[in-house]
Amino acid sequence: MSAFDFDSYSRDTTCPFAQYGHLAERPSLDDSSERTNTPTTDSSSTLLRSTSSASSCPVFVQEIDPVLLKNSLEDRVAYLTDFVNFSSHDSDVITSIAPHVNAVIPGMVDELYSKLFEFDITKKVFMTRNQGFDGPLPEKLEDLTLDSAQIVFRKVFMKAWARRVLTADYSKGKTWAYMDKVGIMHTGVSPFKHQRALGIAPLNVPYRDCALLLSVVQNVLQTAILRLPDETASMQTKIDAVSAINKVIWIQNDLFARHYIDE
């Protein structure tokens, strides 16, 4: 497996492309991920230079194949990380800040489910048996509480996802494959072979509500970062970490959207 090779963007470099003369090699996903067997082709790039006399910074114009973006997770992640400028620095700063904000995850998950219980359309999702849960289900919506067995079960998954956002190795294809499967599993289609074989029903959640919930996650994590004391993290580290979390959440958002929206 090839690791993701993030371009580094130095704050001290006027031209972000000055330190290299070619595009980074596209990363590939683990063979173990259930990637599409669509043949991939190398995207070509054209090196242009600004016509402005004030700048001679070269600009790489990448030719993107929309078909590959739809069918190849590898190509889609390469495009997403390029577009939002997700770099190795972003990955490193998330890793460095994670131990200091990890403690907010249990409270954040409780907040997320409290939010879901404020609206009947988001609460009703949990009246259907979710994947992997074989415990009792209430018969009436009013009997479903935040302490119900299925909600406790779902909170375990949510906590695991949040911790993975903070601790994942973003240079590994399996990280993005996992995030893509998180998107798939909310559409009513299970991305996991063993669950399909056992007939376990996946979640079926409207994309609207998935996107809204991600916004709450982003707000909680970024607020926790900004509240860190200065002796724990400098202001520049906080700014960098907030920016990095923003990029990851938006990439995860797209890895939901691609399974709901035909584009």
C-alpha cells in the first residue's frame, strides 16, 4: 500500500508551489478496502504561470475526471485533500492536540444524542433496529430514552468515530476507507460483508441530518481546542488545529454526500 503523500505548505513561503516542481504522486487505498474496480487513469496536469507582473508563482491545473470522482474513492480523496489543502502538517497538528481534547468526547456524544432527541424525525431513526444491535426495542417513540439500550449501543460507535478523527493516521488509505464506510452505513446499505451475510440492517438516515450533526461535532471540537490554556497550546497551534479539524469534517461530510447525491 502506498501512503498518502501530503504536500507541505509553509507559512513562510510566498509561493506555495516553489518548493517542488511536480505534483505529488496520487495515494492509493489499502487492498483490503472494498474499493471500486473501476480502472484508474493518471490525471494530467498543466503548469501555468501567472500573467501578472506581481507574481510568477506557477499554478498546476489538474484535469479531473468526474467519472473517477464518482467511482474511485482513491481519486476522490486525492481531489478532496488537494482542494482543501489538507497536508501532513494538518495531520500532525491533529495528532498533537488530540490528547488535550479527547476528554470532551463523552460529553460531546451525549450532546449529539440530546440534539437528535429534540426532533421527532431524528429520534424516529432509533425505533428501527440498528446494525449490530440485538437488544430490546421500545414499541412507542415516547418510551425511547437517552438511556435505552440501542442509544447506549450507538454512543459507543459515535465515541469510537470521534476518537478516530483525532487519532487517525491520515497518510493511510484505510483511514479514508473507514470514513467512507461511515458514510455508506447511514444510507441503508451495509458496507460490511459480514453484516450483509448475517442480514443485519444498517442505519437509514437522511443526508440532511448527517450533515447537520457533523456541524455540531465540528463546533464542539473546535471550541474545545480554542479553550485550551496557552501553556498547553500556543495560539498558532490552536489556529492550525481548528483549521485542520475543519478540513477533516468537511472531507467526512463529502464522504457522506457521495453516497446520497449522484455527482
